[in-house]
Amino acid sequence: MRRKKPAQVRCSNCQSRRRSVHRAEFCKKCYYWHRKALKMKRGRETWEMSGAERVLQEYAWRERNLNAPDVDPLAIMKLVYAVAAECRSEIGFPIHSLLNHQTAEARRCIYTLFLAILENTPCCTPRLGMLRPPRKGQYWDGWAEWHRECTYARYGLSR
């Protein structure tokens, strides 16, 4: 029988309380992407961020909001937009103003709910939070936003 590590030990990337530490002080989700990032780093010496490093940042961002005493309404909005884009749906009203009037406990509950939906959606790469609301007929996701930001930064283009 395999023994689990104590619950007070947290992942060195995401500081998760939900997942036990797997190897090299990383949880199971972060360990895979950490190894992938190390392999990609060996081959190149540029300032660009790899997709694996972006996934590690996303996991850390999710857990940071989960461990905080109050969840930022903008963080909830990113998750709601990501779930809506995954369902190919559209949100036609500003949800940020609705979330500002909720209690801290209600915001945490909403964040936990949408995070569970997003994390349990089958995919090969984790879904990223989105700042832009999804539109019907356009498949725009967090990866497209990240790629666009990287392109603008690389070539010095203005938005």
C-alpha cells in the first residue's frame, strides 16, 4: 500500500490544498507540466514563455484565488467566460457588476463551482481564463488570447 504525504505539504507551484504532493514537491497536475517545461527550456534560450509554463501559471492563479479570503470578481468572470466559450455560448450582459454585489462567501462558492466545471471538462491542455466575452459563431478561448498577447509583445504591435 502506498502512503500519502501529509496534507500540510503543498505543491511548490500552485500551493494546492486540494491535491497531495506527487513528486519533486509538485502535485500530480503541475508535475507533468513542470517536466514538459524543463524539456522545452533545454532546447531554447529565449525570453518567450512556453505553453507548459503558461499552464503552470494558470494552475497557480486558480489556487491563489481559491486560497484567498475573498475571490476577485474579475477572476470569476474569467472562469465564466471560459466555461461559456467551451459550451459555445454567449453572455450578453456584464456579469462583473452582478458579482460585485455578492458576499465573499457567495463569490467563493461561484468560483469553486465554475472551477470544478472547467477542470472536469475533458481536454488535452487546461482551459485558460478569458477576459473577452465569447461570441456565437466565433471560437475564441484563453489560448487564443494568450497567443495574441505573445504575438503583439514579440513584434511590438499595438492593439
